[in-house]
Amino acid sequence: MSEPHDQSPPPAPTGPHRRRPRYSGRNPRRFEDKYKERQPERYPETVAKVLASGKTPAGAHRPIMVGEVLEALAPRAGDTAVDCTLGYGGHAAELLARLQPGGRLLGLDADPLELPKTEARLRALGHGAETLIVRRVNFAGLAQVLAAEGLEGADCILADLGVSSMQLDDPARGFSMKEDGPLDMRMNPQRGLPASGLLERLQPQALVELLEANADEPHAAYLGAALAGRTFASTLDLASAVRTALPRLQGEALELSTRRVFQALRIAVNDEFSALETFLRRLPDCLKPGGRAAVLTFHSGEDRRVKKFFAAGLSAGAYEAVSNEVIRATAAERFGNPRSAGAKLRWARRASAS
């Protein structure tokens, strides 16, 4: 005799049904709605359309001046290379392809949110522990990392000082005034004061000096008096306050000043100039004889420091050659990737052993 069929109802769901977010059209404005752009493996056609329009897909990053960087570094099979600012891994992937067989790359980044994603992308390309070493650390500590890994120096060292698109595009990181988000700007959200806390503590004259030193802001005196000591809940609150403080400016001039305020605060929050100077001071000792270094900068304060340290190293005999002029992105790259427009590349070559 057969057993009776179980007529009991199916178990009730353990939680509320979650509907997949509705895609908000061909050109969604909010970062959170751009889920197709943020899943390139599932929606390659959408990503291809974004790239063809000259834009960067949300949550992604397009490496800048790849050809020029590779020419400056001249990586060869068997070399040891360092990518000091791993970011999305675009430059690193190109370097790794040229280091094989027998070469390896040391990738550094201070961002605890993006670094695991980037490491996973590079591992998926087939790069195991023997070819790719990843460490979460600021590039100012490069010398200590090399020593800890038992490396006497590197053949190629790259430092791309730009803020990655993943950080700029995500309003939760607070780097940009494109969308509203917390006024944070920390590369490592687990350390230090956010930009909102810094503004609350600064006195007007200190903010004036910060805006002048970090962004060459011509209206620093007005902005220091208007912004210092105030509490700003979000990025758009700060952007609005900057515009209110400069009523005589309009259009692009006003937007430039607003962007310079964000730049100056980001540099201060992350102590970027101090880290850069420490890196540049120790860079010659991190290179093997004849080793090559390349640095991509995105504003005048960075470029001035790189130019100064490279020239000093050449005079002292630490370098045997440095770039005489900055190298810029081609017109075609600037058109296809507007974020490359402000990039400047300089290189240096360590003196060969005598």
C-alpha cells in the first residue's frame, strides 16, 4: 500500500520578499541605480555603450596614459615591479602581462574597501601568490614593505596619484559634489577625521592657508571666513556654502573654486603631501641600479613636488636621467576619457651601479 501524499502547506518564508531594484532607464542618474554598469560581467553591452560615450562606468576605473607609463617603465620578463596605488588594477594588469615569465608585482593601496575587490580581479586573471603580492599600506611605507618582503629593490615603480573613479563615483565615500553623501573623503574610512570633522575644528586663518597650499585657491580668504568652524552634514551642503560665499563668481569659475575646496580638504584629510614627500625622498633607495620610476599627478601641488625631488635626485647623482618635460595624455585619450585631461607624467631612472 502506497504512502499518502504529504498535504501539508509549504513552510512560510522566513523574511519579507525582496524585489530586485527596478532599473531606472537607459541613463540612471543615481550611483545606486546603475547596477548594470557595476556588473560588467553580466551586462557587457551596457558597459560598452558607456565607454563608447567617453564616460567611465560607475564603480569602475579606466587607467590613464597606459602606453606612456609602459614606455617610461619599460617592464621586462623577470622584473620586479611595484604599483604603489593599485586602485582598480588597470595599470597593474598591464604590467603583470609584461613581467612574465618569471616576474612579479607588488601592489599597494590604503583603501580597505576597494583593495579586496581589485585583488580578486587580478587573481581571476591567473595571477597567484608567486606573481602578485598585495599589501594594504600607504605608499609612503614602500621601503619598509620591500624590506619585509625580502626585496632589495624594484626594477619598475609606478605611483598614480589620482583618486580612483570607484571612490569619486560612490557618494557614500564623500569625495565628490556630483551627488549628496556624507562629507568624509578618507581613503581609509577606518582612520582619521572625515572632512566634516576637520572643517569643524579649523580656525579661519588655518583654512585659508590650507586652501592656498593644497589647491592654489585664489579666493581662500573669503572661503576661510565663511566655512571654518561650521558643521556640514553632506557634500552638497558644503558645495552650496562655497557658492554662497562667492556671490560674484558664476559659471565655470565658481565650479572650479568649489572643486578646489573639495581637493584641498581631501589632501588634508589624507595627509597626501606628507605621504608623497616621504615616498619621493626614499624612492631612489627603493629602485635597483638602472631601475625606472613613473609618477602620474593630477594637480600642480603634486607635480611641483615630483619635479623638485626628481631634479634634486639628478643633481645628487641618485638618478642618471629624469624627464625634462611633463608627458600628457593624447588628444584622443582626453576625448575618450575626460578624467585624463589634467594628468601629468614624469619619470626618473636610478643611477646604474659604478
